[in-house]
Amino acid sequence: MSWFEAIVLGIVQGLTEFLPISSSAHQLITARLFFDNDGGGSAFTAINQLGTEAAVLVFFRKDIVRIIKQWFLSILGDVPTSDPDARMGWLVILGSLPIGILGLLFQNWIDDTLRNLWLTASMLLGFGLVIAYADSRARQRKTLANLDSRDGVAFGFWQSLALIPGVSRSGGTIAGGLFMGYTREAAARYSFLLAIPAVLSSGLFKIVKIGEDDPNPPWGQIAIATALAFVVGYVVISWLMRYISSHDFKPFVIYRVILALVIFGLLIGGVVEAGAPPA
């Protein structure tokens, strides 16, 4: 991986992680179209996501510190588990179980089979329509105060769909939240908190794995990509939380549909290969 490619992929990760347009799809498309490779594969994508997840930690730092503190005190019995912040801590853990279990069970598929541009384009198109339907039909009455264990697990399964490039982690959980009657702001907030355990564990696991698989991994390029993902991601998440308070997801749906059609055209025209280029 060249330094230029690392810079581009880091910026792409930061721009797309929090928007409901699938960062993994954009990483895959960018690498295949402009660099004729797989962009470091799923391992690079998972590690690169640590940068954008660091942006979440910084942006929600006050909430996260409070949630962790109250959650820990609830374990010690110093505060009741019904405390809103302690309860949120438990719900984040509970909601993280589906993607953790499914990610381990289908690891080989995630690393190989699912990284196919026909599938990616289909998910961009199909799930874009799902987001549009959810956004147009949502009652948007529930807040995070209404979140219970059943909804927490349901959010977790919606997040699990993001294991398929083209779905989008935020798009999946936000669409699921809208179907369950949550406001856009509540669904987005829980989506970003829910991603913390999944992204951190996946990224750290891939750091160890890439070191085992490659005796000389491009740590410098990975570091610069991750740093850029953090900076750009922080700007994007700050903007998005303001945007969704008064806007719907229609622009993102239109973008997903157009991008999917462009990818289909490139595949049909033989401009890009559906599978990973040979090493």
C-alpha cells in the first residue's frame, strides 16, 4: 500500500463511517477502482475504523465516562441497575452480542465472500430503499429513555447487517431504530455508542491477526490512514448530529441509489472486477 492510497482511504473512512452510506463499501470501491487492489482487505478496514471510533469516544466523552462510571458502580451495588446511565451501559453490552457472535461465526465469509462488488452494489441499492421506507414511515416517538433489553438486542441484530459491505453500520441501526419508533437522534446516538465495543474489539483483533499473517505490515500507512479517519470523522459526526435534528435521510438514499447504479455500470462494462484482484 502506498502512502497516497493510505491517505485517500483514511479520508474516505472518515467521510463515510457515520453517514448511512457504508464506509466499508466506499473503502472497497475506492481501492478496486483507483488502486486496483483490495485496499488492505477487511483487516485494514477494521483497523482504520479505530480512527473513526476514536472520534466517537472524543465526541461523546462526557456521556461515555458517565455511563462507564455508573455501570461499574451498579456492578458494585452502589447504584441501582435502573439508573439511566448504568442501564445504558448494560444495554450497550447486550446490544453488542449479536455482531460479536455473528462476526466470529462468519469471519471467513466477511474476509472473502462478502467482499464482492455485485453484492456491495446490491446492498447499497436495496438497503437504501429500506432506509427510505423506515424514514418515511417512522413514528419517531421513542427516546433512549424508552430503550429496553428487547429493543437493545434488536438494535444489535440490525447492526450485524453491517458485516455485509454496502449495508452501513449507522444505516442499519438507525433504520432499525426508526422501524421500532425511535427518533432519528435517539437511534443515531445509540448506534454510535453501540458501535464502540464492536469496532474496538474487531480492530484490536485484526491488529494482532495482520501481524501474524504479514511479517512486515505497512504500519506507517495504517497509522496515517487511522489518524486521518479520526480527524475527518470527528468533523462529520459533529455535523451529522446537528443535521438529523431537522432533516431526513432522503439525500443519503438518493446517493446510495446513484452509487449502486454506477457500480453496476462499471461491473457490466468490465471497468472493475467484482472480486478481489490477484495479489
